[in-house]
Amino acid sequence: MEVYIKSGKVVKVVALPNQETRQYFAKVKKNLFPKYEGLKLAKAEKLSAKTKVDGCTGATFSTLAVQKNVKAALDYYNKNK
């Protein structure tokens, strides 16, 4: 997963090749990725801490994997900016 950050905001989240089930990951990609776009880092961190996200029903494991990876990217950015 790549998380693009500019001027203290998430610009976009991009999926890299993965082993998630396509149909579930498609839900996450469609419904969760756009929620990060334009968020300031503090709000993006709050969103990444959620375990249930609207629009991602049935894709719990994919959602959790994305949330965990976005959080890791935000943590890395904060430590290395």
C-alpha cells in the first residue's frame, strides 16, 4: 500500500499487488480509500484506528489490513518528515 502525503494531508491511497479476495478488496478500495483523500493527518490517524468502516460490510479482514497499513504509513511519515 502506498499513502501519498503532501502539506500535512493525505493525497491518495493506492493498493499494491496483494493476496486479498478480489471482491472484498474491491469494496474496500471503492469505499475506504476515498475517505482518506484530503484528510489532515490527525483525522486520517483517527480513521485508521477504526475497526468498522461504513460501506465495507463483509470485508472485515481486508478493511483491517488496509487500516493497519495506512496507520503504519502515517507513523512512518510522522517519524521521518
